[in-house]
Amino acid sequence: MRVTFLGTGTSIGVPVIGCQCEVCTSTDPRDKRLRCSALVETDTTRILIDCGPDFRQQMLAQPFRKIDAVLLTHNHYDHVAGIDDLRPFCQFGEVNIYADNDTANALRQTVPYCFEEHRYPGVPAINLHVIEPHITLTFGDIDVVPLTVMHGRKPITAYRFGSFAYITDMKSIDPAEAALLKGVSTLVCNALRWDGFHHSHQLVPDAIRFAQSVGARRTLLIHGSHHIGLHEQSILRLPKGVELAYDGQTIEV
């Protein structure tokens, strides 16, 4: 199974508009971070995790083929604003989106024209499915288990694919949910920056402690802001087994 990081940045992306810091002016492509999204693929199945405002740009760099499922983590703009850009993939048939109840309800309000009984021509053909935590979803040869993590006070969805787990925008996790990550060898989780405090996101030290508690052999950090520093310098500060993911990176899991 392959995982491609389409975007690894925070809600405003990197570079930040109007910022002249060393990260935002860096020429290293690993310091350019679009909003968070990923593809999980086998030779026969393709799953998209989140569909944010940079989706169109992200997919122009990928082979054009069917998306079997779109898994949404939550309803914030940087994770769902690209829903309308799924339109070209409707050439392969209706696109199936999976989300928790709150996210599904929010989509019906933000893109209501996608769910009207009589849709006008050209509207994305979308099937919206409400999912529940811990109930396994099967798409082709990929099984997925949704889990719940806390984005501040907001419950959002994480996903486990066998020995691989993808978590974004987490601040905390209930011990019972964390126990369901036992056996994960490759973990993707969010880390906003190194220092300070954030009410709804992990910082790098939080993410490192979490990865160690899970026991993952390999951890890749996503949802980084420009305050996380230059990629080439930040990776030197990370312990063995923890790395900073970057846009366009592909890993085998």
C-alpha cells in the first residue's frame, strides 16, 4: 500500500501570504506546504483523505484515475473546501464520500447543490455516507477503521488502515481510542510547531510523545506551520523514527 502526501501544511499553508520569514521565502520545495490531504493506494484501490482548497492543484500532479472513496476527518475549510473539484472524477461514476454526522451535515449546508434532488448539469455526482467510529469500512482490497480524536473540544475522525494510521488536527485522544492504535507500525500525526501552546493542535513534542506511546516504528509529522522551521533544520531535531513529511512524498506501508 502506498501513501502519497498531497499536502502537509496547516490551515493557511506555507508560504503564508505576506510573510517574509526564512521558511516562507525558502527555495527548498519541502518548505512549500499545501493544505493537508493524502492518497492511500494499492494497484486496484484509491482512497483520498480530506479534500481541501488545494485539491485541484494537488491532483494535477497525480495520475488521473478513479477515486474509490473520499474519507473526511472533519468539516473545517482546509479539509473540505475542494469538494466541488471532485467533478472530473465523476467520469468514473459517482464519488463516494465518507464522514461523521457533523461533517456530513456541514457539507449539506456548504455545498447544498451537490445534494439536491434535482441537480443542475455539471454538479459533482456525490454519494454521502455517514460513518460511525470503530465500524470497519472496506474499499476493494483496503480495510479502514475510523477512530475518534479530539481537535480541542471537537471530536473528529482519524483512520487506521491495518498497520498504518492517519491522524490530523489532534490535540488529545481518549485512552480507549489510543488503545485501538496498538500494533500500528507507521503513524502519521499532526505537529503544528515546536514551541508555545495551541488549544486544538499538538506541537512537535506532543506528537513525539504520542508516537512513542503508540509504539510506532516510523512516524511522519504533518499539518506544520511556517513556525516549524526549515525542513532541513527541523529534521535534525527529531528523534530516530520520527520525520517531517513533505508535499509529494510517497511511502510504502
